[in-house]
Amino acid sequence: RKRPYNRRKNAEERKKERKKERETEMGLSNILVGLLNFITFLLSWLIIGAGIWLGKQPHTECYSFLRSPLITLGIFILLVSMAGFFGAIYRISLLMWIYLIITCILIILLFIFTVLAFVVTNKNVGNAVGNKGYGDYKLGDYSTWLRRRVEKDSNWRLIRSCLIEARLCDHLHDAAHLSPAQACSFSSYNNT
């Protein structure tokens, strides 16, 4: 009579050992996911900080254009990383599912953005200008969608102010040996 009990006891002990091994393996992966999300959590604060820093800079169109998207992106990454962190560390499956779904959506959106970036901008657009080390770019060489966005007056004013604010004129003057008038005479006409 003792034998069946021993067999049952051994089987139960083996099940417990297997369960403990699985928990150890899962615990290691959960710790890794939690650690990665904690790093992402810290990086999200850097993104939010950059957005706040842009808000404290002298009020310009370029900074105002970037401030809100940076802060929004930082808060979104912060929330997603918190869901992944708490879901992994405390083994909350609902948070892990939310984290997984949002991460998959972000990967798909990143893929779509990359494809659209290649479609909108043609990498062979610039024509070499002598041995100057830069290309001659004309708006007419780009996709119709991008041309329409740049040619729209409100968009062009923002782009022009950002180029001037970035002191592109000075860089063009130095690199291309253009006169300051040539380097800074941005025009949205004639596809140039």
C-alpha cells in the first residue's frame, strides 16, 4: 500500500519541480522585460525634458512646432514603458497584453513610416555639383505629395523660418562659397 502513495508523491514532487523551473525561466524573462522597460521609462523622461526645454527657449516657430509632439511622445512612451514594467515585474497579464499590442502597433507604424519616407523622398534626387561634395536639389525632383506640402504658403513660411533659424545660410555661404544673398534667398517658386 505504501508504493502507490510514494509514486503519487514522486509524481507530485516532479510536477512541483517542473513548475518551479518554469517559474524561474519566466521570472528571468520578466526581469529582462522589466529592466528594458525601466530603461525606456528613464529615456522617456529625457524626451519630456527636451520638450520642456524647447518650451523655455525664445519663442520661435520651429521650437513651438517641435515642443508639443516631443512632450506627447515622451508621455506616451512613459505610459507604455510603465505598463511593460509593472506587467512584467508583478506578472499582471492584462498590462502585458496592453504592452504587447501597443508595441506591435508601434512596430507596424514604424515600418509604414519608413516605407513612406522612401517613397516620398527619392535618394537619387540630388545632382552632383562639380567636386563641391553636395548635390543640387530641386523641389520638382521629389514626389508630388512632398512638393504640395512644401509649396503651401503656411508650410513654406515655417520651413523657411526653421532654415534661417538653423543658420543654414551661414553653412551654405561657407561650404558652397555662395554670397550671403545667394545662400539666403529661399524661394518657393519655380520648383527650386
